[in-house]
Amino acid sequence: FFFFQAEDGIRDVERSRGLGDVYKRQCYKQWLQILEMIKPVYDPKEERFVYSIRDPYHYGLTLILLAVLMDCMYLPPGKTYLALQHYISMRSVVLSKQVFEDGIYKGWIGGNNDWDLCNTETVSCNVLGLSAGADLIFEAGKPPLSYSQESHFIVKNCNMISASVEEGSKKGFLCYGPNWPIAGGRYYRVTFFVKAATPSCKADVSVLNVTENMILATQKVIFAWGEKGMNWTKTDLDIILPRTSVLSFRCYWHGGDSKLSNMDLACLLYTSP
């Protein structure tokens, strides 16, 4: 899909896996061409884009490409949020096509409305697509993550968990966990994907060292603002873990008194650059 022309001496000092500005601009132009091919249309009911992609494994391939592009491509001012909206939407579409029976994931719905659960291309591409760009990635509202049950949050079919004032949600943790031991002696970046009905919504994210009962990093979420519900924002927390410890990744919603205080959490991931 992609061709990069070598440009000697052009490199960035920022984290870009060796790709310079010229390469990033090429990536962005090619991503625009992909958008023209897949023809995204925003579906307000599903709270995501839908795409004109026929074969199930093409979703996984597109998601892999998008995860790579988000890390390396040059985004013009004002367009940074757009790639993120498609990343979240594409993940939601891929997850919605997954078949889950008797507590076990069986595979993915195939073409022509038939179930093609054992198709090697579909399974491998979609699994790789969902995990692209991270050591671990967690879906909101699903194990091994937990949430404050007493807060009356809503786990939605579009693979997100929502705090809704209209539905009686109260302040609490939209996610915490997984309380797993994470290898020490490394640097990690933990990323949360959240959106809100208005930039004035109040929430914060944090990483808790459960072993030592110590908060390693915390930050107030600065919400983005776009059109047609495209309000997803990405918040990164960088941590250094000296020794192996049990960690909990947390997102706390501070509640509100109007529907403009509502917010959603899609997923979170951590990487070790």
C-alpha cells in the first residue's frame, strides 16, 4: 500500500521510529487516499463511522495501517483529532463483527452475511489490528478491567462505557485494573481514549502502583472538540517502573448536573517504547 522515497539527512528527534517530516507528509497524503476508498460516513446511532469495506479481513488491515500512521504521519494543524476518530471507529467496527458464544470468542462474521469463523486471514488480520501499536490493550467495560458498579455506568454495544447524567450515573471510576504484575526496569506509556459532550467535562486518569499503594502518574483530561460526535481525545501517561509491580490503570469521572457532563471511555493501551 505504501511507498516511501528516501530523503537523506531528514530526521526528527521526537519519537517517530526514524521517520522524518518528508515521510510523515507522505503518510498523511496516502491516508487521505485510503479515506476516499473506504468512504467513511458517521452513524450517530452507533456513535462511530461506517465504512465501505467488503471483506472482513480488510478491516483488520486498515486498522493496522491506521495504528502505524497515527504514530508516524504528519498531521496538519486542526486535523490531529481526525485520525483518532477513525482509529476508535475502526476498532468498534472490528469488535462488533466478532462472534462471542458461551463465554468464548469464536471468530469473525464473514462476507455475504455468512459466518466464516475459522478464516485464517480474517482472524489473523483482525487480531493483529486490535493489538497494533501496543504491548497490551484493554476494552472499556470488559474484563480484566472493572468499573464502579454503584455509579450506574452504561456498557454500550459500540464497545465503550458511558457516564450519563440522564441515566442516573454518579461519579466514580469508569475503569480500573487489571491489577496485573508488570515487568520492572522499563519505561511505559499508558494511553486512555475518552470523549465528552463538552470540553468542560471533568475527569482524570492515573496509574496506581497497587503493590506500593502509590500513584505513579495522574493527569486531568483535556477534552477535544469536533463535529458529529467526533470528540475522542487521547491522554498519555508516561511512567518509569523500577521494579516489577502490580498496576491499575484508572479513569475517574467527577459527575455532573447536566447532560453536558456526560463522557465515554473506549479503550486504553500501554506501550514500552
